[in-house]
Amino acid sequence: GNPVQHQRTKHIEMDIHFVREEVARGQARVLHVPSRHQIADIFTKGLPRVLFDDFRTSLSICEPPASTAGV
């Protein structure tokens, strides 16, 4: 038992139960979203360049004017 970890995940457990209840009542539907549409992946995963560029564009983030990579 890590009490800090428990506090962080406690609200997630409550959210899961809420969503399950809403789905059971027919008030919500949980749909599959393909990886190519998961824009949050730009912050959490290494992506192929094409997908990265598509997500960056959809977030209205421009390419830097100069390379920031080391020489």
C-alpha cells in the first residue's frame, strides 16, 4: 500500500463505475477510437512522423522556424 498512489487512482475507480452505470442505463455509449485519431498520443508516445505531423497540425502547433536538434 502506497497511500499516495491510492489517492491518485481512487477517482479513476469512481469514474469507471459511473461510466459503467451510464452505459447500463443506456445514457452513454463507449466507442472504439482508432489510434490514428487519439490526439493525446502526441504527448505520451513515440509516433510515426506522418501521424505526429497530423496531430501537431490539428492542435494548431507550427513547426519551429529553426531546427532544435543538436548538430
